[in-house]
Amino acid sequence: MRAEPRSPPCTGVRGLWQRPLSPAPPAGLTVRAKGRSRTTLLIIITTYMLLHLNTVFGAKSYRSLALNPIQRPEMYIIGTQPLCSQLTGLSPGQRKLCQLYQDHMVYIGEGAKTGIKECQYQFRQRRWNCSTVDTTSVFGRVIHIGSRETAFTYAISAAGVVNAVSRACREGELSTCGCSRAARPKDLPRDWLWGGCGDNVNYGYRFSREFVDAREREKNHPRGSLDQARTLMNLQNNEAGRMAVYNLANVACKCHGVSGSCSLKTCWLQLADFRRVGEFLKEKYDSAAAMRINRRGKLELVNNRFNPPTPDDLAYIDPSPDYCLRNETTGSMGTQGRLCNKTSEGMDGCELMCCGRGYDQFKTYKHERCHCKFHWCCYVKCKRCTSLVDQFVCK
Ligand SMILES: *[C@@H]1O[C@H](CO)[C@@H](O)[C@H](O)[C@H]1NC(C)=O
Ligand SMILES: *[C@@H]1O[C@H](CO)[C@@H](O)[C@H](O)[C@H]1NC(C)=O
Ligand SMILES: *[C@@H]1O[C@H](CO)[C@@H](O)[C@H](O)[C@H]1NC(C)=O
């Protein structure tokens, strides 16, 4: 095992990790597919890869296939790559990358799934809760609309991929990367050692950029068209998601020395908890920039009183559909049947959640841990309490 045991990050070292990104892709990561025939593209575009990947990669058969190459020795024989041809939803460029980096595929799938779960957590109290009518892909038809919500799903999925690949490198799961080789932060105290095995955020970032963006770069829409606007929007949001993981990664340290004396510290680069990435991107969602395409084929602000988005920011081109009512065309699920909070004045409050339609009241039993006692040493024992609580459900 190359992985270092993790320990809580030391205080006083936050913000040390602020190295500019290197623009060059990692060696060997230069496969780019040029334009494909329009019809092929149209078929492929209809479902966005990550979201599609989630269904593909979710399959048990695929996982075991990927994780047990011994059972499938032909996986490693060049030219016979059953895995990549079996995966539907990959663009031509992604298929090539899949053949070159087969061992990465399971982490791409896992990363996208982590992103989706985080999306559902962050939006659990919103009208749009990150799931939709269409069950063939997780986000369904709602992502055909270039809305603020779509921007978030692209960003968080791309972030999930960076996260998973960076960690897989550290854990020694991938043949083309290992521990982070990030330079020692300048302001790390001199007597602290730099060199524990860190998450390879650099590699994760660059690989994800090649792979996730490949499908957007293959498109060749007319300049200034709505399709081009959508491509640019996707690229912006993918990048914002990756940057979030990159910038939130920080220095973590571990103490050594006689019985906790901490006379020696070893430090390394560590990914932030993915929940923090989700929270950060949720703030970016709240401040996302409304954009439109100009004739030169660039996105510009709809309202130029605001600052233009930086690469860290989310951007969208369409207004959000109505999430109150179920609508098969837009893919909105509506809020009927959603739980709401009678006393809250926020988005989870019954007034806003139910869009003024009112709510039904139920009584339900709630089970909780209670009367917890600390026992020497060292465990906590709790009782299980049941109480009758009110629940409110949108009409
Ligand atoms: C569904 O949404 C579309 C687009 O906003 C709208 O034109 C249509 O009237 C809606 N349908 C229903 C049944 O609400
Ligand atoms: C989202 O809301 C719908 C009802 O509008 C519900 O069926 C679904 O389970 C919810 N999804 C999550 C992840 O909470
Ligand atoms: C409902 O909202 C109130 C006010 O925001 C909050 O104090 C309370 O904990 C919420 N109840 C539930 C069950 O989430």
C-alpha cells in the first residue's frame, strides 16, 4: 500500500496550496478526435456522457469486468478492447481515451456517481431536487435546457471525476500516475517534512479535462448558434467543477514523535471532503452568470452590469423551466408529494415548496438515538426513542 494513513489536517496550513495550473496535458494524453459526421454526432449528443455514463457504469457487470482483469485477460491485448466498445454513450474521442486508459474508466463512473449523489444532497430542499421524470439518464430531459440547474450538474459531475481520479492515483490504482508530485508549498514551516503520498490533483484535473471535455471539443457547431452556446456553457461549467476540486485541495499533516509530542510533521496534498466541494459549487450556482452567444461565437453577459464569470464560475444560457408542475416536455417532476417544512420560510417551507397549492398533514413515527451515555472507555450507548411527529406533503 502506498497510501498514507489520513489524519485530520493541521491548523495553520490552510491556503498553502495555491499553485497555478500547468497548461500542458500529461504525457500521452493528447488524443483528440476531429469532427465527426453530423448524424453520428447528433445521436451521441442527445445524451450527455457523464449522465449517461452513470447508467452505464452503474452496471454490476461492468464493475466486475473492470476490477477483475485477471478474469478477462484479453482486456490487456491491444486491439481487442471489449470494454470500450461495450460502453454506450462515449463520444469517438472518449472511446479512444477509453482504450488508452482503460483502468481509469471505473473511476470516471464512480466520480460521476459521487457528483450526482452530492447534487441530490445539496438540492434536497429545493423544488428541483436533482432527479427528473426521465429514468434513462439520471437527470433526464431537464439537462437539455441550458439552465442554472444543468450548469450545476455538469460542474459537480466533472468535479466528481477529478476527485475520483486524483484519489485513485494516490492509491496506486492507475498505471499512468502515482502520488502527487506537487512542489513543497513555500510557506510550509521549515522543519515539517513534505512528501507523504498526496492525492494527485494535478493529474486528476488534466485527465478529467481531456476526457470529460472531449465530447464538447468534437462538436463543430456554426459560430454564434445556440448549439455552440450550449457547448461553451458546458465547457465553462465543467471547468468550474474541476477548479473547485483543485482549489479546495489543501495541505494535510500528520504528527510523529514520542507519544504525541509532534516533534516531527509529515505533510502532503489532500483532496477536500467532497461535501465542501458540493457546498462551494452550490454557492457558485446561486451566483451563476446568465450568458448569451454573440456573433463572434463568444459567450457574453446578458446583463453587463455584472462581472464576467471567471473560470471558477458557473454560467447558463436558458431560464429554468417551471419546477412546480410535472411537465414531460421539460422533464420537470413537479413538487407534488414532496416533504416540506411548515415553519420554514426558506425554499423547503411548504409555501414555496408546494408553489401555493397547499399541503397535506400526516402523522408519522420517527426513530432516533436518544439518552446517549458515554461509557469508560470508550463507547457511547444510546437508547432508541420513537416519537410521533407531523409531516407535511405538497398537494
Ligand atoms: C410544459 O412546458 C412547456 C415549455 O415550457 C410548455 O409550453 C407547456 O405548456 C408545458 N406543459 C404543461 C402540461 O404544463
Ligand atoms: C425528488 O422529488 C421527487 C418528487 O418530486 C421524488 O420522487 C424523488 O424521490 C426525489 N429525489 C430525491 C433524490 O430525493
Ligand atoms: C423546519 O424549519 C425550522 C425553521 O427553519 C427549523 O428550525 C426546523 O428544524 C425545521 N424542521 C425540520 C423537520 O427540518
